[in-house]
Amino acid sequence: MRLEGKSVRDIATELGITVDGAYKCIATAMRAMATKESSTAVELRAINNARLEALLAAIWGRAVSGDDAAIDRARAIIADLRKMWGLDAPTQVQADINHSTDASVIGAEERLATLSDEELLQLRAITSKVMTKPIDTEYEEINDGDSADDS
């Protein structure tokens, strides 16, 4: 009855039992249809699998006889079954990442290493004017836990 899309209340009325009793009957039937796992997803998958297979069986004869509309419908149902059971291979995506080749960026660390202490102090004074945080504060945050004193 649940496979036919009837509500739990309708099933209870038709069987002459309480709604709670209908829930229990449905749960028992779903567990019998599903695997040993009793998760809701497994139970719902079993119900949907049975529904889709019933629909496929209803149009299969027309589809294999060459009815174009039935073939399209059968293919759609089979696609739904594949999707539900995760049978399709995952889509592969290739990412093309372009790295910067700007000459002003490449080798900056090497050029900074060649500066004298006086030049580094001048650079520090210039950058301190344009930065929102003092350089020492930012340097401490970046190197938090990396200093030799932490060992």
C-alpha cells in the first residue's frame, strides 16, 4: 500500500487499525525489504527501488518492442535507479592552475636576503607607513609558536 503512495492514515483506515499500528506494520515491511541495516535511508531506498522497478516492469515490453516514448521513459527510470544506488562513475574534473610568473614577484626573497641591515631598516620604515598593523606585531602573529624559545 505504501508502495502505491498511500498515506499511513489511509493504510490504517483501510486495514481497520490505528495509525500507530500502521506505522509499525510499515516499518516491519520496510525492514524485510531492506538489507540488515535499519537506517531510514536504507528503508526509503528499498521503497523507491521497488517503485521504480515496478514502473520499469510496466513499460518494459513496449520499450523492447521499439516504442520510442517507452524507451525514453525506461532510460529515465534506469538513470534514476543508477543514481539512487550510486552506480555511475564520479565526474572527473581537471583543474588548470596558472601560477604567477611576474618577474617582480619571483626571486623577491633572494633579493631581500642581499639587503644590508641599514637597507632593511629603511624598508621596514617605509612599509610601516603603509601597513595597518606594525610589522613586529604581524611578524609575531605569523611566527606564533615557531620561535626557538618555544622548545
